[in-house]
Amino acid sequence: MTLLTLSQARRVEVDWASWRKRLFGSPTNIAITFAFAAFLVFVVWPFLRWAIIDAVWFGNADACAAHHGACWAFVGEKARFIVFGLYPHDLQWQPAVATALIVGLVLVTCMPYSWRRCLVTVWLIVLALAVAIMSGLATGHPVATDKWGGFPLTVLLAVVGFAGAFPLAVALALARRSRMGLLRFMAVAFIESVRGIPLIAVLYVSTLLFPLMLPAGASIDKLLRAQIAVVLFIAAYMAENVRAGLQSVPKGQLEAAHAVGLSWAKAMRLVVLPQALRAVIPSFVNLGIGLFLDTTLVIVIGLFDFLNTAKVAATDPQWLGFYNEAYLFAAVVYFIICFGGSRYSLWLEARLARQPRSVHAKVV
């Protein structure tokens, strides 16, 4: 017992000596240590006092005015508006159900065991059902798209945009590698043109210029135009990821597929594309995270996503000025989702790296 205690004490002593060396072992380490300590004292501690210790968790605007901390009572009061925007209060269960369907579909798709051909059909059915529920067509309580907003709109734009861009991106990547000059030129022209302009410009074109190109009396819903713009924009970037995956597949794979009698289409679908897509799945996840964040740009065409409903909530005369709380609440939600996505990307990359290429032929 005494020997065990002495051994533990020796290890603690060695650990403390190692920490002292790391923190104060050189002038650079000393400077970094004191800088970090100053950061904790002058930034982290005041923030914790404002956000937690002196915060007002319940009450009204008058209770918040009497304190110097954060007013989380504002977030509790405006939570439904921040989440659902202008959607009618008594029908907010519709976007809640639609969002749950979409999020559940995404979570199921994240699991490799669900990668089957039938998954494409499931996506089409679930997305169609979610849109029908959110629009009220499936429930008998229709709601115009100009009332859609908040978190359901953000999820819808991101998920539908990514799902719609995927088949178009694969077609563009294959067209860019095609031996047909005209087809290759058209694919390159589209990809490089779209990648050369920001998403906000594409949204402006869909809202301001595209309606002018339609025949007199014809119109397309603003949300649909924005969704199409997002699909086209993401498809251009995703096509380059797919092309990189195609280039990573050895040419011998396609030659071996032809040697066993497979046509070009079957060789691509059964041999080349599964390996190519497997190689670029982590980059797909990163692209999806970026798309989820970029949905905030739809405010320029009059659509109120999750971030902008949080901003509008702080303009209520009864709760005027609580922008810090609104933005911080939105930032925490965005961080949780994006951080979870990044960790999933790392987990998936490690999982796929442990498995041979042959077991992923069922991806497509």
C-alpha cells in the first residue's frame, strides 16, 4: 500500500514538473501563459457573468432592464417566432412535423448501413411529403410560402438544395470528362461561370432578372426560384468534388469493367462512381455545412431564415434591443449543428478508411 502511494505521488510530481515546464519553461511559454490568463480574466469571466451569473432567465422586459446580464427571458418569449417566423401560430405543428421528417431522413442517411438503391426513392417520398405538409396541401390548411421562415425554412433550403444538386453534380462531372467536345464545353462553361460569382448574386438574378424573362402573366414562386438558384450554385461546386473523386479512381477499374462485358453506363454506376463518391464523402459533408450556413443570404430576396427571424424578434417594441441574445442563441444552434456535422465527417472518414473499396459498390 505504501509503495503504491509513493508511486502515485511520484507520478503526480512528474506531471506537475511537466506542466511547469510547459507553462513557464521558456520566455515564449511564459508570455503565452500570461496572455491566456489575461484572456480568461478580461474576456471569458465577464462573458460568463453576463451570460449566466447575472442573466435574467424568466420575466418580462422590465425585469431585464433592471439587470446588467443577458435577457434569456427574451429568447423564451420569442422562441416560437424565432423558430417558425411568420408561420400562423395555430398551424406551426405543420413545419415542425415537416422539419422532423427531413432531419430524421438526414440522420438515417448518415448511417452507412442505409446506403441502398431504395434510399433514393425514400428521399423523394419524404421530401415531397414534408413540402406537402409544410405547405398545408396534405393537411387541408394551406399556407403561402411568404409565411414560411425560421428554422424549417433553413433546413428545407439546405437539405433540398443539397439533394437536388447531387444528381446534377454527377451529370456535370461526367460531362466535363466526356470526349464529346460540345458537351464538355457546356459543362465547363456552367461550372466555371457559377463558381465565379457569389451566391448572393445568383439569388439576385433569380429574384430580379429571371421574372423579366418569363412570358407576360407567368410567374414562379419566389421560394421556388431561390431553391433552384441554391441547387444550381451548389451543383457547380459539388461537380468539382465528384470530378476529383473520379480522377482518384485508377483507369484500370474502368478497363476491367469493360473486360467483363459491362457497358460504359453500367461500369460507371457499378464500379467507378461508388469508389469515386466514397472518396469525396467527407468533402460532401463540408459542402453541406457551408450550404447550411449560406442559407442566411436569402434575406436579400425577402425570405426570413432562422438567423433573420432571430434578428427580427429583437425589433419588437416590447423587447427592443436584445440583439446580443438573439444572435448568440442563433449562433449556438448553428454551432451545434455544424460541429456535429464536422465530427460526423471525421468519424465517417475514419470508418471508410478501415474498409476495402469493394464493400462500397452498393453506394450507387
